[in-house]
Amino acid sequence: MNAIARPWLNHYPDSVPTEIDVTKLPTLNMLLEQSFRQYAAKPAFISFGKTLTFAEMESKARAVGGWLQAQGFKKGDRVALMMPNVMAYPASLFGVLMAGLTVVNVNPLYTARELTHQLNDSGAEAIIVLENFAHVVQEALPQTRLKKVIVARAGDLLGFKGAIVSFVAKHVKKVVPAWSIPHAVPFAEVIAMGGRAGLRPVDVTLDDVAFLQYTGGTTGVAKGATLTHRNVSANVAQADAFLGWAIRKEPNNVMVTALPLYHIFALTCCCLFMVKIGAACLLIANPRDIPGFIKILKTTRFTLMSGVNTLYNALANHPDIKGVDFSRLSFSVAGGMATQQVVAQKWKSLTGCSIVEGYGLSETAPVASINRPDIKDFTGSIGYPVPSTEIDLRDSDGKSVPQGEPGEICIRGPQVMAGYWNRPDETAKVMTPDGFFRSGDVGVLQPDGLFKIVDRLKDMILVSGFNVYPNEVEDVLASHPGVLEVAVIGVPDAQSGEAVAAYVVKRDPEVTAESIRAFAKENLTAYKVPKVIHFRDALPKTPVGKVLRRMLRDEKAA
């Protein structure tokens, strides 16, 4: 493979290596075992006020793995996990990996149709699901090859406190729909029986499949990115090499984990990376409950925060956030979608901590690039490629573009997936002959070595032959004092082919379309100014909080 120029290396922190040693990567099983021993007495996970140490989590994980082995599951079999951030999730995650099995992460808000597709596509034969979503499994069950269904409760692994949590979740808040699955096994029973059965050692290699991580499905049918132990272990090592020197200065880190662990960003950066460095994960089961989220923050000492633009925006604009102590917060990381300048500025003003934006995809396990952890102010870029990673910007013919010109972000490194599960045709569409993954995102390499996202190729709007990138328009409109949230799409237009349409959630009830357009005209070239503005009470989003422009486009088309 031919190497490409890497001007960004000149901007690395002095202590950061340009490469990781891929010959010394541990399997994820080895990584877990090392951390369980090294940090045995340290807090590992915190949920609903209950803390489990690394040693306690290892015990629960070994029980889950032992139970699965006792049921006849063998190396390489797929097990689906369908849970938000409750204590049963990491125990299940680690247990499945330690048993030599493959994790299939499932969005718990999936419909039965979406769940059926993912279970059948992955070939999953077991699922561990939180009881709140068991009715969906019940509906999908006849169309799947599931052999075992394990049902967890919100309070599992929380001791006496857990009984209260489960009771409140089921009876007081009435959030658990009725379900009936014959022979479903309670998670508590799995822990008890698996603990007695014990976990047999499994010979796992770096080339074995650790995760089938399904893409969000926001652009079509969800595909499973095949992530090996090598892919994910490499990305954990890359994150540690680039960020660890700054984060490890605090010996007792606590990462606020509001993004769901079934999402690749949180899975690698908030769970596995934290396990590697001996930090604790503060699990937020329902980050959409902003008042409840803030109450948790008020009662917990934390040092690290992860989120997406919409989450930081919601927290920063809530009146109760002023009661949170941010004095120990040293690192705030964002990914998943573009972070808006106005949101980053408000977060910095509130906490004194700049948002460090990164970039990646399910197919890259996920981190491809990230800003330096020691930035003083938000950069508006996606940072530098992490060690052992090459990013090349290419045109539609696959040729590298000159520096400063926009091109498709193409990524090569040990974290790039093995391919889409059972989809060689789809894999061929995104992998170049020289081993680069084509992201579908448009970026620019700036003179300072930082990469900046311009937009998704498919999201670009063509107005009278001029390219308009929604991110740019959204960033401007979001800085209007009367705008809380905004999404921009292209709509058909008789004169210009396409026109810019903005969907706005008001911060100020009195704000008008005219005032927003006038503001846009002050900051944007005329063809970028929204021709139409629609006011909405809310914008459609994924469970992670990413705005779904596709749904707005589909709505307009209908």
C-alpha cells in the first residue's frame, strides 16, 4: 500500500506517537482481564446511585458468559444486546466477549420490523433485552431464529436499591408495556446459574469478530459493520495514544456516559477506553430526561463528559444546569454530528471546558480523527487523524484533491472494518483498491493540518449550479438568538433547481421568519439564504440525538 503525505503529524502533541504498535494489540478479552486485575478495587460503573468495582463487574460478566456457554453457545455465535445504559448492559457486553461470542448491538427503540431485520441479518440466536422493550422482541420472535431470550430489569445488579428502581420503573412511571415470552429467562437467573457453571477459557484471536455494529439505517437498510477484536482494540489504543496523556493526569476519572453504549461512539470511547485506563462510567439511562439528568450530575463528582451537539445544547440551555459543579471537568468530547459554534461557546462559558470534537463512523470502530485534548477554544474542525491513520480527500474519480479543496473523506488504518456482514457487494462500494474506506462525507484539509467537515455528499444542495452545504447554513442560523435548533435541507425549485429550506425550533416565541432571513442575509451569500422557513416544535432525531434530515426530505417529498 502506498503511503500518503501526513502534514497533520507536525501538529501532534509532543508526547503522542505517530503510530501504535499493532503487533502488540491485545484481544478485547485480554484487555478486559488486564483491567479487571489491575483496577480490581476501583469503581467501574455507576448506575442509579449504585457502584460496581472492576472486580464485581468481572464476576457478573463471567456469570453471563458462563451461562451462555452452558446453554451450548460456541465461539463466533451472535448474541444481541437490546438495552439502554443500565448496569446489565456492560455485564452482558463483557460476558458475551469473554465467552468468545460476537456482540450484536441493537437500538432498543427499534420497531419489530427493524429488529427482525437485524436479528435475521446477523444470525443472532440469543438476545438480552431490558423488559421495557420485551414486547417488541415478542412481536418479532416468530420471524427470527432466536433460541434464547433473556429479560433484564432496570434494577438488576443494583442490590436492594435495584428492587426499588425496578418497581418505580414498572409500576409508578408505567413505562413497561405488557409482554409474554414463554421460556424467557430472567437476567437475575442467568447471573445465579452462570456463576455456578463458571466460564470456560476460549481461544480468541485478533481476527475473530467482536461486534456486528449496524449502521444507523438513516440512509437505507441497516448493514452490519464487521468489527474484529483487532479493529476495536486498535481504536482503543489509538484513543489512548492521542488522549491518554491528558486524561490520565486525573487518577480517578468518572466519564458521564449519556450516549447509549449500543452506539459505537459510546461503546469504544466511554466504555472500552475507560475500562483500559481504569476510569468509571456514570451510566445515564435516559438522557432525554434533562431535569433528571441534571439531578444526577448534581450528586456525582465527574471529570469527563461525552455528548452530541443536541445534548450539549439541551443541557446548556436548561435553567437547572447552573446548580451543577463543573470544577473537576477537564475534558468534553463530542461526535456523531457537527457541533455548532454557538453551542460550543455556551458550553465553554458554562463549564470553562472546551468541547473537543472528533469524527468517526461505525465502519471505523469509530474514531478516525479528533482535536487535541489541550485546545483552549472550540476549533470547528474534526481534528487530526489519530495515530496509524491516514485520511485522503478524493474526488468522484477517486483521485486525491489538492490541499484546501473539498473531497470525500477516505480513511485507512487498523480500525477500519473487515467489511459489511455478508455484503461483499456493499463492501466493494465503500472500499478502494488501495484499502481506504469511503466515508461519504466531504471534508477539507486546512493549512493548520486540521480537517473540517463540509457535509455529507448526499446532503449537499445545488442552487443554480452552486453548492450549498447544510452544516454551514445551520451553524449560522443556530447563532440567531431566537433559534434553539435548526435543520436545513434542499427542496425542489422551479427557478434554481433546488432551494434551501430551514426547519426551526424557536427559542424566542416572538421570532419571525423575516428576522431569521434578514439575519441569514447578513452572514451568508444570497444563494445560501433559506428561501423557506418552517417553524417546528421539535426536529426528528435518532435516539443518539442526531437530527434526521432524511425524514424532513421524505416528508417534503410526500
